[in-house]
Amino acid sequence: MPNIKSAKKRVLISKAENERNKAAKSALKTTVKKFDSAITSGDKDLADAAFKAAVKSVDKAVKKGILHKNTAARKKSSMAVKMNKLA
């Protein structure tokens, strides 16, 4: 545990930021998994709604700095390929 006041504050702030990032990353993974399950079920309407939600959450993750923009582009591209195969 740090002794200096500013170092103590940084520990508290980094802990809060870590929890926020972990929650956002978990929500992102959940939306992508919902999209994958919608694709495997074969329901076009459900898959389309899940695709839009997943792309939105990936874009938000990039904006928040949780994902790199190239990683997001790769994820969105692979989801688009899966959507096109379903259609």
C-alpha cells in the first residue's frame, strides 16, 4: 500500500477504472455471444437485431478505448460475413 497521498488516490482511481472497463468488456462479450446464438438458431429477424446491437456495442468499446479500432473492424467484418451467410 502506498504512503504518499497522490499514490493512494491513484490506487483508488485505477481500481474504479478497472471495474468500469471490466463491466464494459463483459457487456461487449455478451452482445457478441447473443449475436452468435441468434446466427446458430437461424432466425433472420433476431439475428439482424442482434447484429445491429453487437456492432453498436463494438463501436462504443472503441470510443471508450476498450478495443483497438482494427480489432473492432475485424470483429464487425466477421459478424457481417456470418450475417451474409445466413441470408
